Amino acid sequence: MVASAQTGVPSNAMLPVAVILNQVKDRLDSAWTSARQLHPQIFPTILPARVLIKPNLCDIVAWENGVTTDPAWLRALVPQLRAIRPDVRIAVIESDAIGAYKTYRSCDETFERLGYVASAAEFGIEVINLSKTETFDISLPGIPYPVRIPQLFLEQFYFISIANLKVHPYEHMTGILKNSLGLLPQADIGHYHPYLPTLISALHLLCPPDLCIIDGRIGLEGKGPIQGDPVSMQTLIFSNDALAADLMACRLMTISPETVPHLRATARDLGRSLDSYSAIGEIQPRKFAFDPEQAHGQILAKFACRRMHRTSELFTNRWIDRFLRFKREPINFLTSAIPKLARRVYGR
């Protein structure tokens, strides 16, 4: 890493910064203040009319298990945000999903059972199920399926992403960047899984968080991101850069960023290296157990086979379509095809 991991000013002010707090336990109300004292540039001084908060609500499991985001973050964040702009509209956002046991999970039920509805009522904020909002489809390079995006993201807002410190069987770890998958409004996103690095990087380019918080008070090792084993870490990470936050999380879990496909993809798309960030605060790493059933390699091989099959299918369909068009109208087909072929060969 470029800068010292000890508390102080980064050696290069141009690098993205991640702030780490230790021995936090339940002091969320003062965490914002403590992190801001270490590096105030991470935090906002002005806000637009709207703030969106994206927690990690991947299943209906209490936050004490290291799986989901503690709703107490609303008690910590809402006063700080309203101190900056009293009339700010704040909303918590999440989508429906297919759970760990391949069962449908309603986001509305998740909000209710994990305490977000009660907290939202207490603090006068909204909870928004993105699966029930207006959406539109876009095409992304490298992904053979359309990607549905909520229209909400066409508005101006300040975006806070709160993730957990967890391992993941597909991507080795999950943090801020992967938390953005919850922005997709469809419940079943299994067909995107072979393309996760590309999709996660694209979502980050479309909607990068303004403030990233990784709640590592309780991490999750073993068979994450839901069925793993809780680990007491008592650590928080703050950053205004999603890649920097996740790189710091990797260091805490002693995971090499090179082994995390979506970190490599995001760094490549941003034109950055996997060590181009500065850390402020004392890092106290702990090796997280990963993949106890040795499934990671098999999953990656399965995804590679799916990508190859899909590529082969698209290739075959394309040439069948060309053959049928040639058979129907050979002259028109050749008239349009020959100039295209010439441009590819001669670059004109």
C-alpha cells in the first residue's frame, strides 16, 4: 500500500482514502465524528435535496450474525445528515431477492422484520422497495442480457452504501462494490452471476457511492455471505471511494485483492492499481477462513462454462440469421455485407 497504515495524513493527497476505526462495538453515534476528525474530506459539507442509503439486506437474518446491516445506522446517520441540510429527504433502498435457499424474499418483509420500517417511522424517512419502482433497460458491454435500472437513479442524490465484512463463494469477498447488486430491481439475478465482475464494475461507474461504510464490528467467515460464522472485529471503515473501502476490507481479512474478480475488473475500468489508496488508522488484520467446502474453484469453472455456452449460442444464432437473410435476399445481403467486411479488413 502507498501510505502508512498508522493514523496520520496520507503521503499522497491525490490517492483515495479509507479511514479505519477500531474497538467500536456499539458507538455508531460517534463513529461519524471520529472518522471525520481523521479525514474530513471523506464527508459531505453540502447535500442535494435527497439522500439514498443502501444497506446490505441479503436475507432476513439479524445483524448480530454478521450477515445484514444494523438498522441502528439510521439513528447514527440521520441527525448528521439533517445537521448539514435540515430539509433533506432520506430514503433506505433495497430490492426483492432470491434468498440463500433459492426462495423468494420480499424486500418489504425484510424491511419490516429487520426493524427498518420502525426506524424509518421514528426518524421520518422513507423505505423504498426498488422492485416496485419505475425502471428502464440498458445494454452493458460484456453482458449478454439487458440490465434493468430504477429510474430513481436518474435523479440527483447523495448515495451512502453500508456493507458488511464478509467472504463470498463467488467473488472471495463482498463489500461496498458488490452491495450495489441490490440496486437491481429484479429478484432473480442468477443469470448475471457468470458476469458478476463486469456487472459490478459497470454498476459502480453508473452509480458510485458518495460515502462508503463497511461495518466490520462483526465479520463473517467460512461459508459466506449468509451461512458463515460470525467473527468479532469491532472495526469500521469509512471512505468516499468504493474500491478503496473494499481494498481496506481485503487487508483486514488478509485476502489478496488479486483473488477478487470484481476488484480486478473495477480497478481496470478505473485505470487504477490494487494498491492505489491511502489508509488512515491502525489496521488490525485477522485471517478469515474461506470456502470450507472447496467450492470456489468449481463455481468459477461453472461460470466459465456458462459464459462459453452463451457466447457459442449467440455466435450460432448470428450466423444462422445471416444465412437466412442471404437465402431470402442474396443481392441485398451482399450489398450491405461487403462494405462492412471491407471496413473490418481495411479499417475504413
